[in-house]
Amino acid sequence: MQAPATSSPAPSFTQFQGQDLVRVGGHDNYLLLAPRAGARLVRWVHRGEDILHWPDPADWSQPARVRGGNPLLFPFIARHFVDGAPGAWRDANGAVRALPSHGFARDLPFALTQYDAGSHIAMTLRASDATRAGYPFEFAFEAGYRLLEDGLEATLRTRNTGTQPLPYYAGHHFYFALAHEARGAAVLEMPDADLMRQRADGALDALGAGAASYSLDDARLQDTFHVLRESHTAPHAAPRACILAMPPNAAAPRGRRLAIELDTPALPDAPDAPAAAPWFAVTTWSEHADADFYCVEPWLGLPNAIHHGTGLRWLAPGQEETAVCRLRILA
């Protein structure tokens, strides 16, 4: 992670729903982001079409609760439980600490730390008084986005800036735009995975092997964790990917095929290069049958991992990890 600049980059702003959002990109290929509202990616427009869902109107008094864009999940994903009750976790010393579902990152302002108006942005959240009561660790959590000719690269980077080991498992929550009436004709292709769900008390249920493809109205997808099996390591092999194929619909008049590439690219051969954090699972979810979105979410761990350990990651003092996914528009 680069050292923070002595002064913040000067961003380009666009008015959207009465908000000043940071803009990256050109006329019909661009991003709109809200660094001060959880570093939320609000819009991704590719060749004039919105790839992500965002409601109109949206309640900007509580942006973390808005169903849309890409909320950032950190330090823990989804629900964690103490004695069967959600919203808290127990540390190694037995202290119980309150922490909201999906963590606190989506509720807090990020600093703009890298910016190029035409191509990329990085935003960073650091430990503060607002984070230490629920998560008594020192950290720097960076979210970066880079426009590609055929899509978008999204990077999560976490550094332990403290003196004790840091537990975490972060993730994305992409809300892909899809008219609900087209859901039955939309197909999601998945890499090799084993299915799991979370019980009401936070424990995990194993559901067996996942399928190679699903229609998006398949009940097996709802609130399901697709725990990725180990990737092959053959040179030049295609990356593992989830492929979302939509028929023509109100959100994508020409239809759309979108690949979420999951394998972390090779990092520079340098002593200080951050370690690669492999994606652990992909979660599929939508709010209800009439919702005009479907979520396909790369995660670094599983809910409640701080207690059951499945997908829990640890960073040693000074250690840094990065996780990259690429979203490519295939057609």
C-alpha cells in the first residue's frame, strides 16, 4: 500500500441525486463514487449502460442501507453471533464487542488517496476512535477501482499497521442490474465450489457440491455461499470466473454477458510486494423475487468466521494483502 499523499488528489465531481460524487472515466464509460459514504461505488456505466443497480430515489441519509452499487464489507462479512444473538463477536480474551453486520466500512468516510480522472481511484479507511471499540486493531483498508477497456478491476488491500495479529475477512457486494421478470431466463455459470449456508445461530450448514450453472430463479442460489475449490495452476490457464448471462431486459436492452474473474493476478517480484489473498467464496443473493437486481459477491471468508474459523484470515504486524477481481463485459 502506497504511503498517503501529503495532499488529497483533486477529484472531478458530478451531481447525482443531489450528491457530489467523484467521477472517473469519460463520456459513456465511467464510475461515480462516494468516498465519504463508505467509499461506495454508486454507478458503473459501460458504453452508456448502468451495470450496477442503484435505486431512484435513494435515502442518502443512510447510504449504507441503500440496496445498490457495491458496498464494501470490512472487517467481517455478514452476521456474527455471540450466544446465538447477532451483532457482536467475542475476542480471544472473552470480551464481547458490538459490530454491525458486514462491519463498519460501509458506514464510514474514506480518504481519497489515489486519483486519475480518466482511469482509476483508491480510497482508504484507517483505524480511528470510530472503529476501535468494536474492532481494537490498527489497520489501513484500501479499495481501488480501475477502468478497463472491457470492464472494471476492483482491488481490496488490507494492512496491519499495529503491533498485534489482525483478524479479518473482507468482501464485495455487487448489485448487478437485472429486471426481475428476466431472472428466470438469466443464467449464472460458476467455478467448482461446495455450497454452504449460515444457520440462525451463526453455524454453517454444508449443502454438497455446487452446480456448473443455475438460472437466477433457482432457490439453491438464495443466500448461498459457494466455497471455491482450489484453482488449477497450469500456466496460461484461464482464470476462474463467474459468468452472468442476461437476456435482453429493461436493465440491459441488448442482453449482457459479464464475467467476474476471481484468480489474483501475478504480483511484482519485489521484496515488499503485498501477499495475494485468494478469494474464498462467492455469495449469491437477492432481496426478494421482485427486486431488479441480483448480487454476486466475491468474499475472502465466510460469515462468523471469527468464531468458527472457516475463511478467517490473519495479518501479522506490518503484513499487507491484496485481493483483485476483474469484471469483464463479454457481450
